[in-house]
Amino acid sequence: MHLTNKEILDKLLSYSEDLKHHYQLYQLLLFHFQNKEPEKFFGLIEDNLKQVHPIFQTVFKTFLKDKEKIINAL
């Protein structure tokens, strides 16, 4: 039996609500970054900073510290 990439992803995400939340958050961040929408990108980071895994918190804090540089790079 051959599974599509989407089926594999859906199966993996079904094992953990936490994983599913982080994956969806990552996809939204990626979307807003690629579409050069810094207000939405940083809004998501600020709204989710306290709820995400500590590894994400470290990355998010770094992004916030370098916010101006990131916006200029977009």
C-alpha cells in the first residue's frame, strides 16, 4: 500500500495535538514570511510565544530581538 505525502503527514499529526499545533503554526509563519507580511509574522510570534515548546521560544525571542533587521531583509 502506497501513501501520499499528505496521508503520511495527516497520520503523523494525528498522534499528537501538540505536534499538530506546532506544525500549523510553522506553516502560517512560513506563509507570512514568504509573502512579506511582517505584521502578521511577528503578530503570530508574539501571540504564541508563551504557549510554544521552549525550543520555539528561543527562536521566537531571537526573531523579536532582531525584528528590525528581519523586516529590513524582507
